[in-house]
Amino acid sequence: MAEYSIGVDLGGTNLRAAAISTSGEILASISGRAELKAGRDAVIGDMVNAIVKLRDQVGGVLAGIGMGVPGFIIIEKGVIVGSPNLPAFDGYALRDDIEKRLGATVVLENDANAAALGEKWIGAGKDVNDMVLLTLGTGIGGGIISGGRVLHGHVGMAGEIGHMTVVPDGNPCGCGNRGCLEKHASATAISGMAKIIGLGADLTSEQVFNLAVGGDEKAKRIFEAMGKALGIALATLVNIFNFPLYVLSGGPLPAWDFFAPAMLQETRSRSFTFRNTETKIVKAILGNEAGLYGAAYLPVLARKS
Amino acid sequence: MAEYSIGVDLGGTNLRAAAISTSGEILASISGRAELKAGRDAVIGDMVNAIVKLRDQVGGVLAGIGMGVPGFIIIEKGVIVGSPNLPAFDGYALRDDIEKRLGATVVLENDANAAALGEKWIGAGKDVNDMVLLTLGTGIGGGIISGGRVLHGHVGMAGEIGHMTVVPDGNPCGCGNRGCLEKHASATAISGMAKIIGLGADLTSEQVFNLAVGGDEKAKRIFEAMGKALGIALATLVNIFNFPLYVLSGGPLPAWDFFAPAMLQETRSRSFTFRNTETKIVKAILGNEAGLYGAAYLPVLARKS
């Protein structure tokens, strides 16, 4: 019988799960709301039900279950900590609980890391072993893949790309820093810049994009500023890692043509390594599915170690 | 018979070599000038003579020879490229040549990476597997140790810590960037700041240090500025890697008490991860010997793979 694994993507609003073959084909999937208000046990129950449903539907040999969750993961314990979206799970032995209920191997991973792993497995990074993913959203998340695996750091907090300093005296950030990348290049930052330069008080990044498409010069300048901030961060990443690939994903990606020229120009001028090596900065190709693919890849990868 | 390896440290001015036991004890050492003007063959001859001398002197089982050299190393080819100090070696098959002459395994490594490996093996990082070394000198070099090994990147150019952007509109750098860390925190940068703020036109970083010791406020402010720049870079490194240890080495280290308070304050305020994890920023302890130890460790480590 064919082997497969189940990936679960637990977000602040949605719960998705998919059975995926070990060659990366989606065999079945389920998606619904994450009923966080109903409490931790209800959410765990929903996850277990979704997994059981997929398992019954697909048949075959289950290699294991991978779960991408927002928050830091204490890898060796299989525990989530410090997730603003999942306070009820803080410190809870989620991995062991689900393993016990299902009798299958469970691997937890931070959602941005899972997305990076998904892009590496079957997306923009499928030809490399070393890459960095930057996810542009409310904030900017990141995942670093080194030697084909997630770089975790000593307590699983590596990859906080969104909190790299790009403007030392820049916009204050909730993390305590000033001028974090995510304060200058996330979807939220785009809205914020639109307000500051008088383009509009409550514009989404998508609305700013539509204005840029329509030829609005202020909207275009916002994406240029965003591209510059991304370029400063990317140049530093290239100088530090000398990885062959840097992948961008997230909501503002359709605005690529407005921010990428400034981004690439800035990276080029700030990184000797970028100018002198084969280094690519590209769009992600799996979109919202990246985390689901990456989660499903976790138990497959765990067996390789 | 006891096993040992030979480390070679080839710099722009000095050539040093040492026979070191696999437990890190120096058994014998040689140091002299690197006679680069005499040409490539003469330098290679000097290295081979030094190695043979050590081998004859020490006896025992030679595990291999490691060499730290300034420049990029194409690891799989054992070739040095783009070294301003060693133009005659550019593209030359140095590893294979020395292996042939001596009948022993040779491993080449960039000098900053070798120093990082030395500190990891037997110095400030001996209790960790993941660390970053920053070497403050004319420029700022760096070496990243991940999982006990040097992080090379795809063509061996990883670890260019000195070219992280810390001041986007800062001092221009030879690499094409502005505001590189090494333009704001190296020994050269200290001399440069002394000139700019009118402390003196041709002061070495050591002289600026002596003025600070004597109570000179301008000299103190220079080290504060240096500490701030280091802190911006360190916060970004901590946010990216979440490694437990960051080690500083180099000439300006005696000025630690003048630059470290600003450095640590800046790192603390800019890194959530630094404030919430056990993360150390410390002085290197091997000094100039780090590269020699790291070079000797290379063949030992190569056998572990």
C-alpha cells in the first residue's frame, strides 16, 4: 500500500488538514474554522477528528502526522510556548496528547518553519538544500532551511527575520526594537505608510496595490520603500548565509512588480556576495498550501535522521 | 602512539604552524614570516618545510593537516579565490599540491572560519555546538558554527558578518554597501571616528583605548558608538540564529569595558530573543591561537563526517 502522511495547519482562524503522499500529492483534505473560543480540548478534538477522517478515507500506510502551529515550539518536548493566538496551549504537551489519542508519530513545528519546509520539499526550493523563506503578512515570519532541515536555534526561536533591524531609528515594534523589517515591509506596514503619507487612513495593502496599478504615484512610492527595506534585510541575509535561494510569500506578493525592482537594486548594491554568486530571490509557489505541505513532510523528514 | 594533527595559519605577514594533539594540546610549533614577495612556490615550500619539521619532531600518528588562509575557499576543490592578500594563489589547486607533496590529508578553510572552529573546539565555545565568532580587526571577519561545523553557504562565502548593514545611510564600504558593520565597529573604524570627531588624525585603536582609559570623553564616545553598531548587528544575529553564544575577538578586545555596556544594552533592547533566552556574548579566549587550533581541528572534524 502507498505511504502517506497527514499535515495539519492550525492558525488563529482556520484549521486545515491534508493527507499527502510521500511524493507530495494531496490525496484528501479538510478545512474548517479553528474554534479557539470553545477551548483547548475542543480544538484538539477537532484536529483528532479531522485526522481520523482523513486516515479512514485514504487508507495506506500512515508515516506520521506533522502540525504547523503559530508560536514557538520546544522541539524536544513537543510543546507550544508564547503563542499570542493560542494562549490555551501554552506549555501544554500537545504532541504527546495527540500521539496517545491516535497511536501515530506526531511532529510539531512553527508555522513559518513548516511553510519554508513545504517550499523546500515541493515548491520554489525543491532544487536546493539551503534557503530562507520570508512570509509577508500582518508581520513578517521566516523559516531558514539549512542542509535540508529547519534551522531551529537552541530553543527553537531561530528565523525571526521580521525582527531584523533595517532602520536603526525606524518605526517602533512590539518586540521592543525600532526599525524591524516587519515595521517597514509587511502588509501592515504598507497600510501604515498609506496613512502616514496621506493616501488613506484605512487602506489594506491590497487597496494600496490597486491604487498603484491605477498609476497612483504615492502608492508606488510605498512599494518602493517596502522594496528598499526588504533589500536591506536580504543583503544582510545573503552576506550571512550565502544560500542560493531566498523565497518571498504572503499577501503582498501580487505587488511584486512594484516592490521587487527596488528590492533587487538594494540587495545588489549592498551585497558583494549577491553580485558575485548565483543567488536567486523569487516568489513562493505554494501560496497558503506551503504550511500544509511542510507539516506533512515533517514525519517523513524525521525518519531520515 | 598518540594521534595529532598539524594546523597551519597563513596570513598576509606571518606563517605559523603547530602540531596539536587530538585533545587540543600544542605539542610543537613554528612561526615565521610569510614571504609572499618570494612567490607562490616559495611560500608553499616554506609551509611544507614547516610541516615536515613538526612531523619529524613530534612522531606519532598524523591525522591530517588543516590550513587557515585569508580568502574564500572553494571547499570541494580545495582552492583559494579572491584573496587580496594572496593573489598568487588565486584558483591554484593548493590542497592537492600539498597532499601530493606530503602524502597526508589536507583541509583548507577560510581563516575567520578556522578561528571560529578553534574557539568552538577548545575556547569560549567548547560547551556549545552553535556559535558565531566576530573578529574585530582592520575589517570584521566572522565564522558561523552550526551543529558543530562551519556554515559555508553554497560557494563558501557565508559568515560575512562585517558586511551586515547596521546604518543604512552610513559610511561607504569597499564592498559597495553603505553602513557595513566593519565601517562602524572595526579597529579601522575606531581610528576613523577619532579623526572625524577631532581626537587625532592618525590614532590607532589602541591609542584611542589609552585615551579612554585616561578619561577622555571623546574617546569614550567612540567606543560607545562602536558598541551600539555591534549591538545592532548582534541583535539581528540573535534574532536570526537563536544560537546560545556569540564570541568577539581581535585587537580592540581590551576596550571591552568601554564598548560592551552600549553593545549589550543595544542587543537587549533590539532582541526579544536575547531578553528571553540564555544567550551569551563573550570575549574569545584563544586570541591569535584560535586560527591555529581551528586549522588543526579541521582534519579531525573531516573524519567525523
